[in-house]
Amino acid sequence: MAEPNGDGQKSALILFGPPGSGKGTQARLLKECLTIPHISTGDMLRERMQTGDDLGHVIRRLLDQGELVTDELVNRMVEDRIQRADCAAGFILDGYPRTLGQAGTMTRRLAARGFGWTVVHLKVDYNKIIARLAGRRQCSQCATVFNLVSSPPKRENVCDACGSRLVIRDDDSESVIRRRLEGYEEQTRPLLNFFSGEGCPFYEVDGVDDAPPAIARRICNLVRPGLLS
Ligand code: AMP
């Protein structure tokens, strides 16, 4: 059986929570504080679909409908990514694992490489998620996320980080958001039981009760002692 994290062990931080709970924003902030890379399967899939080949079209259709892509595809993408040298000391997983199948594969692979893992569950009320995702804008180039209500860009529709145009993601329409939340309830939420059975360090943090940098500081203080020696 796979071994969860112990103190000072090289380790993965799994950011867990429904779509719109702030996983991506938190992962980008935590990457600075923990100095380990941020791996977002959603960003990897959006990048992959830009190629416009057959697989790219399949990915686009699933994402536009708010459906998950296959475990096989994301497992392979993550496996390839975590083999790179920058992941040697640890990394942040955002949006992965999302099914029990992915969680089983991931924990076996991490354990085989001598990694532990820590889970942070970002909890958010669904009504707040729907309001939040409707105001979300993402940079078309560097993927930085803004929110028209809670963290607006300095110039309308322009990314503060790289100056590129901001876009509304196709999967942020209300009907697709509801589909994604249903999918989360059916396929992803059951992972909470899986993780509690694993005995890994597990923290619950409110994803909206404070400004994103303050939430990130709280998470960083919680996880840093166990993640990095
Ligand atoms: P995200 O940016 O994490 O909200 O992901 C956007 C979309 O990418 C999701 O709604 C899914 O369609 C797909 N996706 C991202 N990560 C996964 C995953 N681990 N398993 C399956 N599909 C995923």
C-alpha cells in the first residue's frame, strides 16, 4: 500500500475542491511560497487542444460540455510531467486526481518514486461558486486568472502579468458550470473518503472567506513543515 507523507519527505501537494473553489489561483500563489512547480491538468488540456488535431478536437468537445477526459489520458500527461527535473523536490497538483481511478494510479506512482502527499480541500458554497465562475476571466496567453468582482485586472480585459487579452473560458457558462458541479459531486467528491482512508495529512480551508493571498499564506503555513525539510 502506498505511503502518505511523512515529515521532510519529498512530497506532492494536492489541491482538492470543486471547480471555482480557487485551486488555480491558490496553486499559482503557493508555487511562489513553496518554490515547487504548479501542475494543472486543466491548463495542460487547454494547451493540448490548441494543436487542433483529432485528440485536440476530442478534448475541446469534452471540456466545452463540462465532461471529464479519460483517466488514461490525464494519468499519462501527469506521469510525463512529474518526471521532469523541476519536480524532483515536490510539486503542486491542481485539478488532479479527479476520479478514484486517477487517485489509485497517482498514489501508487508517487509511492513508487518515494514521494508522500498532502491534501488541501478548498471548501466553497456552490452558490458562491456559480457567482464566482460567471465573473472569471483568464489570460489567453499566460493563464493568469482574474475575477471581475474579487480580483479585477487593472485595465479592463488586459492581463496584469503579461498584457495579453483576457477571455471567458467556454466552460464558464452557467449550464456548463452546473454540469461540472454535478460531475464533481458524482466522480470527484468521493475522493475525500479515499484520502481520509489513506491517512495522509489532510487540511480543510475555506476558499472564499478571505482575499486569495491571505488564504495562500494560511495554506503555506499549514503545509510547509510537512512538505519541505
Ligand atoms: P480545470 O481547469 O481544472 O477546471 O479543468 C477544466 C476541464 O479540464 C475540466 O472540466 C475537465 O473537462 C478537464 N480536466 C481537468 N483535469 C482533469 C482530470 N484530472 N481528469 C479529467 N478531466 C480533467
